[in-house]
Amino acid sequence: MIEIPVHTIDGKQTGSVKLDETLLGGEIRPSLLKQAYVMYHANKRQGSARTRSRGLVEGSTRKLYRQKGTGNARRGAVRTNVMKGGGVAFAKTQKDWRQQMPVKMRRLATRNAVLAKAVDGEIKIVDKFDFAAPKTKQFAAALGALGIDRSCLLAVNPADVNTRLSARNIADIGVIEMDQLNAYDLLSRRFLLVDQATFQAWVDGLKPTKKVEEAA
């Protein structure tokens, strides 16, 4: 079991949450995390970069002048890549960079990323966010009280609008709904910040991996 401290937004510890590492894969799998990170990163590529080859540039295909006897270097058509306004020699074309990963591997990678955060002490759990209205200044003060001095991913309940709006204008703070948690966003930022009820609900919804079920 891994014990994660629970703090108030003022930084005072009020208790702890016990996390069963077997629900998160049991051990950290660096190769799985890298594969998941590369997949998510590749899927963000638009793949629409394109340049014109000599076949796409407008212009005649006529040879500019005869091959010999002019004293000039030999020339072909005006659309050749060595001429100003000509086509690109090795033109870029549209490409789909998307990669695939089985659903079970994606889920395990997400759990593994949470496990890595827990082992490194980079999960910050607060008892509750009680913002009556969106207050960026109060949220920034809470980050300082919790010792969050690097990039952070805030996982919120979809109904907690005020907390989401309080954090959206702070640099290096990413906001995501807890049920949309993924390995890419977790690994892209140093800390994970979440309230106790939301985190406990996410943990309660986890099912043991197949390996754990067989061992039991």
C-alpha cells in the first residue's frame, strides 16, 4: 500500500489516502509509458504540411533553350527545382501520423503513470476545493501552500466548474476531467492535483488487472 497525504488548500495535512499499487499494474513499466506517450504525441500531429513538387507548379514543360551552343548551363523546363519559383525537389505530402494501441494497454499506461506519480510523491490530494466563485489568486496561493512549484495537472470533477475556471489562466497548469485522465497529460507535467472525493471515486472504479485476478 502507498499512503498519499491529504492536505487542506492551506497546506495543512489532515490525513492520508491508501492506494493499492496492484490496481495500478503493480510495477512501473517504462517501456509501456514511453509507447503510450509516443502514441498520444503522434496523434496530435496534424499531418497537413505540404509543398509543391515540379508537377504541381504552373508553367510550361518546354525546354528553355537548346542544349548546346549558347554558352549557358544546360536548362530544362522552368518548373525545375533549381529555378526560382520552381517546384521542390523532395516535396512534403500530407501524411497520417496516427498510431494505435489496444484499449487495455492504454488503460494500464494511465494507471502506471498514476503509480509513478504516487511512488515519486508527486500526487497532491486536497480534502476539497471550496471556491464559491472562480478565484485565480486564491488558487495560485493554494499551489504555493501545497508546494507545487513546477508544472501541474489538475484533475477535477466535471461538476466542479469554479475550480476549473480558477486554474485555467495560470501558466503550466493543465486542467482535465478525472474520467479523461491519460498517460500523456500525466507524464507531460510534474504534479497531479486532485481533491480527495474525486480521486477516491476514480480508484473505486478501477478493476484489478488480469494478472492480479489470476494471482488472487
